[in-house]
Amino acid sequence: MKDSVTDSVDGHVELWARELPGLDLRVEGIAVRLQALARYLDRRRDAVLAGYGLQWWEFKTLHMLRRGGSPYQATPGELAVQLGLSPAALTNRIDALERRGYVRREHDRDDRRRVVATLTKAGSEVWQRGIGDIQRVEEELIRQLDPKSQEALEGLLRRLVVATEQKAN
């Protein structure tokens, strides 16, 4: 059953239907809508973070430290792997966050050769405010659907993610 609601993607799909007669219009519509939603969330997230003077890469680094649980620390090597960065790129990130007072570097008490990055109180506070606002943006979008539709969408998206993860291996 076709939805009676139209959006900007419908025009895009109609245009390409004329230009590429063999195009699967449903696939095109779904893919373009997923891209549009991802861009929307990225723009809103970036606007939230700008309000705290943060860029996405800064927030993501704080996020990785926070998700590890108390005492909210990791070695630069561990962070580099989690963020998919080279050690040199991660060092630059840690340097910048340390200058802002969000992270401190210290030698591990048990192994003085090992350095750990630790989330500071200021870093934890800015992360907490940022994650709360980002969650509100996401909830505002998803609550456009009733709970049953949210559950159905989550299940469908999970199936697509599983398919991509299987192809990645």
C-alpha cells in the first residue's frame, strides 16, 4: 500500500524514473530517504555540538572515553583503534582536548611506561550535556512515528545492518 504522504524524494525518484527506465524506484526512494535522514541528523548533531564549542571529532573522542566506564580512561592506542585513526592523528586529538581541559594524560600507576588519557570533570560535563541534547534531537525525529511503527522500523533497519555486517566480513 502506497503512503499518501509525499516528500522531496518523490520528485527525485520521478526524475530518475524518466532518465533510467530500469531503475527500481522503491530501492532508490529508500536509499535516498536513508541518506536524507542521516544528513538531517548530522546537521542537527553538529548544531548541538557547536553550541558547546565542540566539533564532532572532539565529541566522539570524549564519547569513546566515556563509554569505557569509570574511571573513563584508555590508552591512546586503544582510542586510536576504537576511532579508526592512526596513532599520530589520535595524539593530535588528545593534545587539543587536553588544551581545552577535557582530557588529561598521565602515566599508568602500575606501568609508568604506559600513558592513559582520562576524561576530566569538565570533559565529562560537556559530554553529558551534548549527549543529552543529541538524544533529544533523535527522539524528536523518531517520535514522529507511533510506537508500533518505531518497533517495525527498528527491526527492518536491524536486518539491513546485519546484511551489511555479513558482507563486511
